[in-house]
Amino acid sequence: MSKVRIDGPRGCTAEDLDELVALVSGIFRPDGFQDIRTDYPLVYRDENLPNIRLIRAAGQIVAEVPFVPWTVAHEGCRFTIAVISPTATHVDHRHKGYGLRCLN
């Protein structure tokens, strides 16, 4: 049995984006009428790509967890939170812990 090469989790790059969007849109927008970028423009913009964590297995993107960090200021205290957007794992790669690895 050969071992599958795993790349990640790591941040998304411009070169990964079209493949990543195809994976996520295929899961959440299977009718093809919308692209996930139209619903989440703040997530899939160039400046936020490092915050889209992904894993490749055998060269294919198989899981992703996107987030957008927000700075919160309240009564002199500042901290950062993150809004997690729709996460996805390719159907052939579910239950392998890839999504959790991206989240962690």
C-alpha cells in the first residue's frame, strides 16, 4: 500500500483559489448558479487567502476551513476573534480528520 502525500494544513494561495472554489461551490452550490465567492466576498479576497487553511492529498485539495479575523475593542481591551465560514471536505476524503487539522 502506498502512502498518500499530504500537503498542509497551510494557507491558500492565488494558484489554489480556483480549485478550492470549485470544491466548495460543488458542495454548497451544486446547482452551479452561484459561486461561493459571490456569497462570501470578504473570505475569498486576495488579502484573506492566508486565512483559508487547506489540505492537499495526492495533489488534490481535499479539505478547507476559511476564516476572517476581526479585531474587537471593548472598554480598553483589544483582542481578535475569527468568523469561520463554510468548511468543506471532499466526499472521498471525509472522516480522516483533515477538516479538524485545518481548524486547529
